[in-house]
Amino acid sequence: MIEQPSFSEFGFTDDEWNLLVGLPQAVLTAASAAESDSTKKTMAENAAGLDAVSVGRESASPLVAAVANEVVQRTGDPEAGEELPVIQPADPQAMIDDVLHRARTAAGMLTGKVDEGDAGAYKLWLVEIAEQVVTAAPSGGFLGLGGEVVSESERRFRDELSHVLND
């Protein structure tokens, strides 16, 4: 007997599943890239984002739990001390635009493939990942003093992501 891929139980094609599995890390990277920070702050943002992705494994939504398990298998488990490499895109705005486009595509696809509860849980999880990243390290300030917890550009990305997912 041939074992079916886990995503087939949800009715996704390989390309659709890869979109859903790729988005959490893409959201993490785009949220971090929304504000140019030091390597140390970017590492803190990556760690917070990876933790938020990992928490998805405990979701009551079977879809979120399955996607989160796949993401952690592909990228590493923060509970095992694994870290994501720091990615600083050459063109942060182009990356952000691409992630928002992919999020819009995923949201539309989910509407026709899964029940409202799983679709809503997945969308909320992506926004929670962005929230964890943008609040992980204050932007601006000097020698760790002052600055904003969430910069305007980080807030704009998080809000745009929420909008495209729930439009």
C-alpha cells in the first residue's frame, strides 16, 4: 500500500501545500525585513517568529498543526536549539509585496478547500507570527534605550497582512 502525503487528507495539491507551508517562514522574514535592524535584533525577531511557528504544532486546528509540523521539519525546531539563518533581502519591499500576494492567494484558496474554522485558524496564526516578530525587539533608540516597540513600517506590514488574509 502506498502512503498518501499528509496534505492529501485536506484536498490540497503539492503546489497548494507548498504555498501554505512556505508562508509562515515568509511572513516571519517579511515582518523582520519591514524595519531595518541590527543583526542582533533580527536574530531576536527570527527566534520569536520560529517560536510562534512552533506553537502552531499544538493548535486545535488540524490544518495549522499539520502545516506547523511540516515547517518545523523543514526549518528546525526551536525547542532543540535550532535557529533560522538571518535573511536580509536585497529589496525588502519587493519581498513584502510578494509575501502579501502569496497570502492573498492562500486566503482565496483556503476558502474553497477547508472549513471556515481551519481557514480562520491558519490566517490568525500567520498574523500572530507577524505580531511576535514585530514585537520581539524595539526599533530605533540608542544603545538599547528608547525606540518604538513596533515601528510604523512593521505595523503597516502586520496590518496589511491581516487585511489581505481577511479581505
